[in-house]
Amino acid sequence: MEPSFWHERWQKGDIGFHRDAAHAALDSHWRAVGVAPPAVVFVPLCGKSLDMAWLAGKGYRVLGVELSQLAVDAFFESQNLTPSTRQQGTFAVSTAGPFELWCGDLFALPADALREVGAVYDRASLVALPPATQHAYADWLSTMTGKAPILLVGLAYDEAEMDGPPFSVPQSRVRELLSANYDLDVLSDADVIEANVGMKKRGLTALQETVYRARRKT
Ligand SMILES: C[S@@+](CC[C@H](N)C(=O)[O-])C[C@H]1O[C@@H](n2cnc3c(N)ncnc32)[C@H](O)[C@@H]1O
């Protein structure tokens, strides 16, 4: 998607992907990632996700990247925090408490920004990217985040029923994208359509949500 697509969605408040509570995958599966606080957890395409607050509540430091400054500002506001902001290249970097959010394009992040990353949390990030960009994202993650394990929340559905984003990324595709560099475990797999009214309205009759742990091959 062009950046303008996402900027417009944030401007219009068309952010059905945002959840008012942390994703249940964190309570159920974060422990399986096996990285202790106060490690840095990288949250790509972070939006204003309250998952970041959940991670901070467990003692982690959170490094996010997000195109929209509206999203970044809204996140800090939701946490009653006033960040200090610095300019780093093309990025505005907002920092407060355990949170450091880089506003700009993920693929332009400097390697230095990611040097302390201990784990990655991807919810609605891979699936937000069009199929043509997913390989670049998977390769970028493995190059830029080194040995960090990933907790990935993936979605899959019948593409005849709806156009992305979110794009359908079934297990076979996740394996194709990640298995060269990571050992993958499916931690849970369930049809969550009943809890996703917005997707039902868009025409989906089933929505498979799969939580993966990806551990870097040695
Ligand atoms: C589907 S939303 C998911 C947000 C968040 N992960 C959540 O669970 O609420 C995808 C987000 O990625 C951002 N985004 C899309 N492409 C991006 C890119 N290349 N670099 C940084 N952020 C991007 C969008 O602005 C949007 O907020």
C-alpha cells in the first residue's frame, strides 16, 4: 500500500484494526517466546496498539515503528505520557518511559535503531502488507533483528470473500516467508470470525487466526 493509504485511514479514523485491549495472544503465548524483561521488544507497524502497553506492563522496553504521527501521538496520549521528540534522519522519534516510537517507513529504519532488540511482536503487521511486499518484510526482519524470536499473529480467510488489507496469509505462506531462517511453531489456531464484527460486515464467513512462534535457526 502507498503511505497515503494509511495516512488517510488515520486521518479519517478508519482504524477498525485497532483494539481497545491488549490481544489475548500476549497473555496466552508471550511467555513461550522466552525472552525476559527488560529486553527491548520491537513492534513493527505498531499503530497505537495497546499491546505495547501490555509489554511495558511486564517490564519490557518497547521499540515501535509507525507511518502515522497521529497514531504515535494517540498512543502516548492513551498512556498519559508526554514524549520528548527528536529528529533522526527522516524519522521523528518520540520517547517516554519504556516507549520509543519511530515515525516513518519501517524499511528505512537504520540498523542502529534495532541493535538492542531482543524479541519481535507482530500483530496485524505482516498481514497489513500486500503480498508483493511480504517477502521483503520477512527478509528485512531476519536481517535487521538478528536472533530475536518473533511472536506473530497471522490471519487467513477465503480471498474470494474480501480484499485486503488485512491480507490473507495462511500457514503455508507464513512457512514460505519465514522457514528459511526460523523454526516455526503454531501456538494456537482458531476461527475468530464471531469476535470480528467488522470483518463479518466486509463479507467474511470465517477468519482463521494463527499464533506462531518463530525462533531463529542456529
Ligand atoms: C493494520 S495496522 C496494525 C497496527 C497495530 N499493529 C495494531 O495491532 O493495532 C497497520 C499499521 O501499519 C502502519 N504502516 C503501514 N505500512 C507501514 C510502513 N511501511 N512503515 C511503518 N508503518 C506502516 C499503518 O499506518 C498502520 O497503522
